[in-house]
Amino acid sequence: MSFGNVPADTLGGALEKLLAKMDESELAIWYERELATMPLEAFHAFVEALFAAFRARGESSEDAAEGAGTTLESISRRQQGAPEALIAYARANRDLLKESITLFVRRRPDFVAVLPATLREALAEGLISNA
């Protein structure tokens, strides 16, 4: 399904409802595995959504990187283990990863294609059944 004609808020809202039912640890495992191969622009948009979710909880990007045991530069350069450490740190903060994924799609609906296939398929089904 193409999501190009779905408004970002509608897409984000449907995704938020879907994510509320999902196990965050499964999402974390997928992102830990896939961040290394995600297109660079999508990777940076996703990482920025993670940092925005941390900031909304009162933790700066620098603090989040430090909490993950890495640096902003290491994460930005996708240095071995740095992005995965950020995902692990996000996973330790209840629902933060779900919030980040929703924010990522609201900000950049053009990157829905980088979501896990099962998540994209469930999102498409939800949008069709609500249409």
C-alpha cells in the first residue's frame, strides 16, 4: 500500500494506536538490527525523533547519548554499536521507542517504507478498515 496520499497526522494517529498494542522489545530488536542499513537520511530523521522524545521527557540529546554510553558524534556517524546503544537506552525508558516511531512518521511520512514490514502491513490494514 502506498501511504503517499495519507495525511501525516492521520498516519501518525493510526500508527500510535497500533504501537500501543505492540511489545516494545520486539520493536527495539528490529531497530537495533536494521539501523545500520537504514538509508542515511531516514536514519538521521529517526535518531532525531528519538532525541526529540528524550527532550520531551526532560533529557537533552547529549544526556541521552551519555546515558546510552556513547556520544552524539558516534551515533551520527553510525559508529559500531553507538546507534544500537541508543536504541537499548530508549528501550529502558517505557514507551519512548513507540513515541519516537510515531514522531518519526508524523515528521517524515515519506519514510514509512523503512518501518518493519509487519508494522507497515498492520498500519495499512488499520487505515483500510477505518476508511
